[in-house]
Amino acid sequence: MFNKLLVLPTLVLTLATSQIALARGGEFANCMKNTYKNLNLTPEQQTKIKTMKDQMMAGLKDKEVQMKAMHDEVKTLIQADTLDESKLDALVNQKKDVIGTMMKSKIMMRHEVYHLLTPKQKEQFIAKAEKCEQQIVKRFEDSDDAG
């Protein structure tokens, strides 16, 4: 019984942390959103980047559906009279796999985009990425200080 009481908060923390990781990735993407406009991309670069982004987003649609289904399963587990630890373990592992796949797709796309850039564009891209990372870290640290 005591172990089951510890498992539920662990599940909630694990799933919340994974959501935070994705949210932070979203913050990074939002911060970087206008970066491409400031890089003076050629029409050919713009077309290639748009194609890569569209392909990645199409591939992630299924993952978003899976994430929603897992969220619904978490609700069911939390509301159940007894906690099915085997379902919980399977759900946590499944969610880790889906999040990992999503992260990998986004990183692979950033890598491809980076290698389309000229040396000057790469410098600008790196500077902007570092600035975004610093802003996110600062916001994270500020939220820790407030709590």
C-alpha cells in the first residue's frame, strides 16, 4: 500500500516533467521563430526549410494523438480505485518513447536546416539559439526562486 502511495506522485511528477521538457522545447521554438526571417534566407533555402518543417510536422501529428491518449489514460489511472502498476509502468515507458521520438525529429530538422545555411547565417543562428537558451534558463531559475 505504501509503495502504491509513492507511485502515484512519481507518475504525476514524471508526466509533468515530460510536459515541461516539451514546453521548454516549445519556448525555444517560439524564441527561434523569427530567426529565419532575420537570416536573409534565399528563396531556395526558404523552400527547403518549409518542406522539411512540413514533413516533420506531418510526422508528429500521430505523436500528438498518442500524447492525448496517454493523458486520458493518466486521468483514468488516477481516478481508479486501485492503481494498476503494470499499466502505469507501460504508460510511463510509452510516453518516454513518444517524447524521445518527437525530440529526435525536431533536433534532426534543426541539424538539416543548420547545414543549409551559409557560414554567416550559421553564426547568426548560433547567436540567436544561445540567446534563447539563456532566456529559458533565466525564466526557469526565476520560477524556482519564486516558488
